Amino acid sequence: METVKISIIGAGVVGLAIARELSDKINGDIVVFEKNESFGQETSSRNSEVVHAGIYYPKDSLKSKLCLLGNKLLYEFCKSKVIKYKNCGKIIVSTNEEEALQIKSIHEKAASIGVLGLTLLTKDDILKIEPQVYALNGIFSSTTGIIDSHGLMKILHEEAQNNGVMFAFGNEVVKIVKTSKGYAIETSKGEKILSEIVINAAGLYSDKIARITGFDVDALHYRLHFCKGDYFSISGATGMLHHLVYPVPHEKGYGLGVHATLDLEGCVRLGPDATYVDHIYYDVDDGKREAFYSAAKTYLPFLKEEQLMPDTSGMRPKLQGLNDGFRDFVIKEESDNGFPRFINLIGIESPGLTACLAIGEYVGDLISL
């Protein structure tokens, strides 16, 4: 059986970032298994492409620490590699008195955990920078932006490949057996390899990979919940907004509410919403149009319902169930659970894109190379 030092399962943005980071430390001897025919075909390509500031994550959580560091690393990386991005900023807006009271506490909490570039805004302040937006008050986040996520993944893939990383596309990992010398991996194409180190970055399927390896995903609270997010584009709105515009989020924190995001061409879309589902599918329900319109009309008074067109959708791999509180990323070397040199990354939803380079560094620190 062929042997390799490191196997990475999953070639989304996180798996690619890990591959690039580790390949800087060892030349070659790394293989990335990906069940799709190319990189970034699932969660990594079905999201808002937002570079987050880290406003809502609890202090000292991995989501907070890796988002704060990742924000800085990602902007620096994009600038140095000439990857398209726009540091456009975000405005969180209140549209009623109850939300207006929450703005100050959101600002104070975010500042206390080290989020930079936050400014409280009055109604007049918001009108000056976003005349098409209605709000009583708000917060401006100057470190929030948007990125060409495919361009980012393309560079990560190229640099990892140039460093000797092998990519096995179209190879779904179907079996993993712990042995005295590492982990015997078998794929859907019958490929077999013995790997000293395994890194599970399989996104929506990361709990499945953990389970087939022998982890009790229920006892360890590793079971994922699929949370679907739909988007609607706004026709005729190109250039009408200059910043991302977010409402005050739902107190349960399933998502950040139906917000208005931009792409690099200035087109505007609404979403994502947050709906727990029992299987993965990507159809956008046109019947949601009215709900999206009602949610966004509160802060986008120019909006007409007929402007909304079903766009795309994505699936969040959440550890947090429907009635659960906050769940952090799981990024863990599993010796404590009887699987030495096996690293699980489970529940890597937002801010996974923002944090990807920081996650790569974090995983590198977990491995003694």
C-alpha cells in the first residue's frame, strides 16, 4: 500500500488553505482527497463571499480568534496575490426602537473582544453614506468586505500544487481504518493509501468522515445539522448601495438575518435566510419572495417585490441545532479520543472563509512536523 505523510479530506477553501500552509513546511508527501471533480464545489462557492470583522462571536472562542486573525491575513494575502477584493465596509442598521437599543450593546460587546474599525452611526450619518437605506441608528464596520472566493481558492490550489501537494479529485473517502502505522484510507475509486496524519476538512460531510473512522459523533457532539440559506437578487439595484447592509440579528443566532450584500460588480442580493433541513439540496423556493421582501423592505424603502429574483443557495454545516445555543468550531487533534494524529475540523461554517488562512496556521501548530 502506498504511504503518505499527510492526507487532507476535502478541497474547500479550508482544506486548500491547510494544504498550502502545510506544504510550505514539508515539500510534497501530502494528498488531498475531494469527492467532487474540482475544488470548492460546495459550501465554499455557495456563500456571501464576505470578509467578516468578527462582531458576534463570543470572546476567546475559536470563531472569534480565528476570524480576527483571518481578517487581517486574508486582506494581506489578497493584496499580495492580486486576488480581487473590496474593503467596502458593512452597516448594521436598526429599524425600530427595540433594535436601536441593541445597537449600542452590540458595539460595546464587539469592541470588548478586539474587533477593530467600529463606529456608531446616527440616522443622519447613515443617510449621508447610504441615502437609499432607512435606519434609526447603526454601526459601521470598516474591516468588513467582499472577496472573489473562487480566485482565492484558485491561488491556494496552485500554490499547494506547486509545493508538491497531490490532489485526488473525484475520490470520495469511503473507509478509514486506524492501524499501528497510521490510517488506511480507501476511496470510491478503489484507491488505497496509508497516511501517517489525517486531516478531516470535509465540510458538510465532516461528521460522516469522523463516523466512518470510528468516532461516536453523538457522544462527542460532532453530528452536523444542515442549515440552508437562500438568496434573491435585486434587479435594477446595481450601484444603489455602496456598503453591505445588515439588520440587527435574530437573538437565537441561526443566521444574521436577511441582509443586503454586494458582489464585486456592485450587484445587490438579499440573503441568506436560515432554514434547518434534513438533506442537502440547492433549489431556491420562489415562494419565499414575499418573506424576503418584507424583511428587507424595513431598511430598503426603494424595494419593490417584483425586483426580487431567485438566485442561489448554500448549506451551512452547523453543530448548533435548531434549539441550541452557540457552538464553536471543532478543530481538534484527537489523541484524547483514541485517534492520534487525526485532526477533525467539524462545524466549519461562517466565518470559515474569513478564517481560512488562520485555520491553516492553527492546524499547522497542532501537527509536529
